[in-house]
Amino acid sequence: MGKVRLSYIKATARELVNMHSDRFSINFDENKAPVMELTDINSKHVRNRVTGYVTRLMRRAREEIERDRVQVEAEEKAAYESQIDEE
């Protein structure tokens, strides 16, 4: 089972990713600095939880892009092979 995250942590993380996705990566340690700059969260614990969820969202986005790329390549390969079979 996954971890339970409070709604304000998820909402803050989603807002950060939607507005500043170019500043984040899939690395937790690299994401700490932008979260600290972009928010005014004083609690280290809460800030790290937001950073963790930002990292998770970025990893999901990258996996989705990769999955789409593989699917497109498979479709192109299938179209190419069917074109060769027709000739």
C-alpha cells in the first residue's frame, strides 16, 4: 500500500508542478531547493513531504512520456511492417 498524504501537501505539490515544472526533476535532493524558494513553508518535515510528492509527480510524468514514446514507436514499426507486407 502507498503512503497517505494530506490533501494540502498534494495540492501544494500539484500547484508547484503545474506552475514551475521546468524547475523540477526526478531527483528529490535537487527538488529541495526550488520547493524552498517557491514556498513559504517553515516546517522542514512538511517541506520535505511536499518535495517528495513533487518528485513522485515528476517521475510519473516522465514514465508517461516514455510509455507514449514506446507506443508511438511500436505503432510506427507495425505500420512499416504492414506496408512492406503489402508490397
